[in-house]
Amino acid sequence: MTETISDKEKEIRLKKKELKKMKKELKGMKKELRDRKKAEVEKLLSDYINHPKVREMRAFTQHGSITTYDHCERVAEMSLKLNRKFRIGADEEKLAVGALLHDFYLYDWHDDDGGSHRLHGFTHPEQARQNAVEIFDIDEKEQEIIRTHMWPLTLNAIPKSREAAIVCLADKWCSLQETLFMR
């Protein structure tokens, strides 16, 4: 009987060792997948991410300790993930561009500016859209993504395309995560 218990203990130890090895491999695979996804996003957005005005977003705080640039990058990644996971069929380039530029308003809304930032939630989509049109000459669909990303706060700016609806949803999800868990 002792031999059987001993054999079972050996088997359990061996299985635990194998499980630990598998967990380590899985962790490595997850990191590789994240890196690959990030590289895909960077490839889609290569014309934008190195532009000085886009890089300027790194100087502004969005939620907690997250910069506006990091937030927009996270929204782009989440938008692409949602599109693929649910096979929505959105145009991935327009989706990524609209997501990256959805908060391209280029100021820190936390700064005391005499009161105009009090309405930031309502006004920043239009400021971001204007900046994106002026600097990048974005198309109508990309403009819609930016203009409608704050719906339902902005009641009249309702997302009408798949891309706009995805970014609107991804923005809410990322903002919630950043506000609650990434301070």
C-alpha cells in the first residue's frame, strides 16, 4: 500500500511539474500574442503614431495615470479585438485610425482653464475631429468615428457605422478599466 501511495505522489508531483511548465509556456505565448497584436496596430497606424502632434498626446493625462496616447492606443487595440472576435466585418484601417484619433483634442482637460473644460465630455469629440481633419485630412467614416465616440453623452451624435459603434463601445470599456483599475 505504501508503494502505491508513493507512486501516486510521484505521479502527482510529475503532473504538477508538467502543469507549471505548461503555465509558463502559456504565459510566454500570451506575451507573444500581445506583442504581435501591438505590432499589427502599429503597422496599421504607422503614418500616424510617429507624427509630432500624435506624440504630443503622451503629455496629457486621460484617466488616472494613463496618458491620452496610451488610452487611444488601448482603444485601437480593443476595437480591433472586438471586430475580429465577433466577426463584425469593419474596415480595420478606418477602425484603427478613428480609434487612435478619437481623443485627438490636444489639451489636458484636467487643467483649470477658466471653465471651458467643464464641458469637455460634450465638446472634445468635435475638437478632436477638427484637429484630425486639419492635420491628417481623414475621410468621412473616420470623422464619424471621432464625432460619435461619446454617445450617449452626446445625444445627437449617434454612431451609424460598424466602425463608430465599435470604437464607442471600446472607449467605454477601456475608460472604465483605466478609471477603476489602472490608477
